[in-house]
Amino acid sequence: MKLVEIKPIRGRVNIILEEARIQHLEDFVIFEGSRGAKQALEALYNINKNMKNITIKWDGAVGVVFGRDPNGEFIFTDKSGFVAKGYDGRSTSPEDLEAMIMARAKDPKKLDSYKQFAAKMKNIYPVLQAAVPEDLEGYYESDVLYFQTPQLIQDRYVFKPNVVTYSVAKDSDLGKRIGRSQVGVVVHRLFNEQGATQAMPNKIEVKGNDLLILPPVTVSKAVELDTTVLDTIKSQINTQALAVDTLLDQNKLSAMKVTDFSNILYTYVNSKVITGMKNVGQDFAKWLSNSAVSRNKQAKILEYIKQYAAGFTALWNIWNALQAAKNNVIGQLDSQAADVTATTGDQPGGEGYVIQTAQGAIKLVNRAGFTRANFLLNR
């Protein structure tokens, strides 16, 4: 293997690639109190009004960046390479990319996996390079969905990028495009040399058919809403709004020097993934005592939630009610027959869905299903 000297970056703006964070529907109450809870509930009430606003959330395997620098030179690398500070990870050739990845292989036990990954990235480099127009200005932040044309099984293209297995009807419009392609990616955003997000074109232009940028796949069939349940949640929010907002009052939290209270609650919620999201809110104190939160701050938080116990209980009641209503919607969407279907393990459903609302995007993800499976695979 040809080794390439890895040089420090000079004269280049340091960029931190951050995921465009789309909030879980139920977490709106954690971060925005009663206003967020009402926004989440409104999204559920309105879910059938425009089904084109609901898209499948693709579960990609490898986060990559590709595009052209200000001089028009093609760059393809993974996300770690693009933001590397100790070396120049913005590879300008397949050989550079392979060498950069192999330079990370410090553990002999992981050497084979690094070799496999480096080979796959090296192989698709020419495909992306040939597909990207010379006049592109900037970089696409993306995930790879397949490194070669997916296998055809019973007239459906099947591929498994990460934990979700996708099945696409061969004769559908998307299936035909997959059949003509060699590499499939999903693009999250376009950004410039300084890292600023740019407006995405309505259609991303590529040359030829070898690279397929998978388009948003929308849902076409309405779900059956149990408005009685939603009405109960609405009443719950209205009745308990003051208690929840008092608990999350930033002036009180700032005076106590616990301004990251909502983030701590969010970290706790994520810790519940491994348990299948059972009894969320009931064991917060136990979790807190074993968390990375300082002892001093732990004591402040425990005293605070004791003082505002009604609001703390109300917040989790609303959170759990929203999650249950959301999971009901996800279950219906997952069971629909469609050109694109997804399964996680042996259960219907994939990473979930994204709803576009007037206030922005909201994600519907079964955290006890996809999120838990993803955590167990990638921890």
C-alpha cells in the first residue's frame, strides 16, 4: 500500500460539522415547556393534512463529505477527516483517502475492519468524483446507504446500511433509479468553505446514473387519529402548563446555576433507550446519582425538583403521553404497504419519519425500537 504523508492543515478555517438536530416530538416539552408540548401536539393533530410533509428518515451507515473546494478541486472524505486538525483529511485522490483511513488503524484487532472500510471508500471515490459537477461550490454532508448496487430479492432491491433493512420495489421509479446506480447516498445539507449552511437546490444535480442521491420518500396513506387521546393530552397540557413552565423557568435555573437543566433531562431520556423507554421520569433521581453531573449540582437539582414536584411530575406525564401517541402513529405508518419498506431486526419500521411543520422539522422515531437497536449495534 502506498503511504501518503499526512500534513497539518494550513490557512484553513476550522469547521465543526454538527448534525442538523431535529428534535424528537416528545422532547419539545423538555426544551420549550408547555409551548413546545402544544407545538408537538399540533403536529399530531395535523398529520393527515399534507402527507407530502411526512418523509422517511434514512438510516445511513457512514457519514461522509464530498464536493469541491474554492479552486474546484474534488474532495471526498469521511466526517472525521474533513474536520481533522492534526492532519489534512480532505482527500483529493482515492489513494489519499485509503492512506488516511489506514493511518487510524492503531489497534491490530481492528485492522481488518479498517482495511475493508478503506477499500470501500477508495472504490466509490471515482464514482462520486465523476458525478459531481465541476461548477459545484461547497460540500455535501451525507450518509452512504449502499457502496454497490443493492441485491435484487423477489423483485425488490434490498440494502442494509446500518441497523435498518430497506426494501424497494424494482419497478417503482426509485427502484429503477437504484438499479441503474452503483452508489447511493442521502444528503443532509450543503455548506461552504467556512462551514455555513447553504440553500439546498430543489434537485441535486449529478452527472450520469452511477451516483444516486436518494430523494425524500413521502407517505401517501393517512393514519387513523384517536382524537379522544389527543384531546386528553391537550387538556393535560392546558391544566399543567403553569406547573411545567415554572419548573423550566430560566430565571430560577440561572439563579441556581443549573441553566443546563433541560439538557440533563434530555441526557437522562437518552439513557432510558437501553431499557426500552420504560418508566421514564420515575427513576431520574437514581440515574442522576450515577451520572457525570457534579455532586454539588446533583444536590441542587434534587432540592429543586422536590420544591417543584408538581411541575416535574406533570412534565413526565405529558412527555409519556406524547410519546405513546407518537408511537401509535409510527406503528400505523410502518405497517403500510409501500414502494419503500423498512424493517429493524424482524420488526416493521426503520429509523422513523420527519414531519415538516410551519415551525420546522420534527422527527418521529420509536426510541424503544430503532434507537435501541442502533445503540446496541454501535456502542
